[in-house]
Amino acid sequence: MGDHDLVRLAEKGGLYLSENQKDILDTITTFNLRARYDDYKNRLKRYDMELMEFEGRYGMSSDLFYEKFEAGKIGDEMDYFEWSGLIELRRDLLNKMIRTDSKTMLRRIYL
């Protein structure tokens, strides 16, 4: 995943920034992270709904399914690969949300 901290990117690029410019870039970065976070929340809701459909269809939780799938104790139907991929997408999205939330909270503390 790319780095979205504009001050850090500018500094990596060798640009000199005044304190005012850093403040402006910090504000823009925080705005971008917040906007992205709302998109993440919407995607998470969609993933959760799709996972619930699989759980209802196959009568087991996604956690139990994933454990069996990864251990090779369940078949290799195409649905299982889709279900597994969806679980991984959800996990990755949650990690992004945690990182985004952490960055936003840090900005609030230090700005």
C-alpha cells in the first residue's frame, strides 16, 4: 500500500516545506484519510453481507470455514475460493481501517 502522508512524501522527495505548508499538507492528508475511511466502512458492510450469505448457504461460520479450507479439510468448489477470498479481503480492509484510524488519531494528538 502506498504512503498517503503528504508531508512525508514531500520530504522523501527532497522538498523543503515551511511549517505553514506542512500544516496545510497535514490537513489535506487527514481529510483524505477520513474520506477513505467512509469508503472502507461501506465496503466492510458489503463484505459482511456477502459473508453472511455464504454462512447461511453452507451452515457454518466464516471462521470455521476458513480454518477448514486452509487445512484442506473441505472441498474445492468455486464458491469456497470466492468465500476464502472474501474473508481475506475483509481482513485486509480491517487492517487498512486500523492503520487509517491510527494515523487520524495521531494527527489529532499532535496537531
